Amino acid sequence: MSEYRVIMNRSGHETRVEVYYFPPIGEQGITSYATVGLSCTPRSDGRLIGTEWVLALTPELGGESVDRVFSYVCDLVAHHIAVSTDSEIPRVMEESALAPSGWTTRALLLDELRGESEALEELRVGSETVQVLWAVPITAEEASLLLEEGLEAFDEYMDDSDEAIIDPRRS
């Protein structure tokens, strides 16, 4: 169950994106942030974004506060609305100075949902189908690997790693 939400409004527009925080359940739980309304948000060319995001993190949020992560997610969403031209995946956003300072993962990967039921990959909203994307904080090295060698190489790298992909302080 969601514990908090932040509502993003774009002045002069009817844009409204909500970001929800879902705390971990139990000691080994996963913390999640999810957007609602991003899919209905128009890009600068008028086309709709068409996707929602889920960000999964370790329960301690990489040493950051819930509010700090909310701020970062909102910054990422605002940037995506302003500059993205499509919703093709995988998409890599390079390192950002806006990322939490304690995180080693200062870049972002948008990709298909992983580790969840396939039924969650797409949501039906009225007559529309909305794709749900996984927003994954990644390191600069991981971003380079993705851009130079592709998603398969990144997946192999993560499979060989002892660190959890949801840990924003992984090396």
C-alpha cells in the first residue's frame, strides 16, 4: 500500500503526474516508487508519453530520505517529459548531478519491467494500453556498457555481480 505521494503539476498545462512511495514490507522487502499519469502527459510535440515508471530500491534507499528520492524521481520525470522524443526502450539517461550524492548510480536505465508478473508490463486504462517501465539507477560504467555493447552485455554483467540491481550504492 502506498504511504505517500507527490503531485507534479506543469504550470499553464493540465499535466498532472503523481509519484507514489511504497515502503518495504518486512525486513527483506523492496521499496518502490511508481508514477501515475505520466502516460497521459504530452511531450513537447504533443504526443503522449504513453508509459508509467516503477523504481525499485533497497529498503534503506541507498542512505537517502524518502523525500530526497521523491525529488530525484520528479527531476527525472520532468527531464523525460521535456526532452524525450519517444518511449523506445532500452533508454539510457547519462549521469546527472541531480542524483542523490550518496549514490554511485547516477545514471538511469528505462527498460521493460523485470522480476514482476508479465501481467504488470501493460495496464489497460479505458481503451488505452499503457506500458509500465522499470526505472533502474545505474553507474556511469554500466551506462557505457549499455550504450556500447547493449542490453545483453549489461544483463550478463548484472548476472555475474554479487550486488543487487536495486542497490543504488553498488560499485
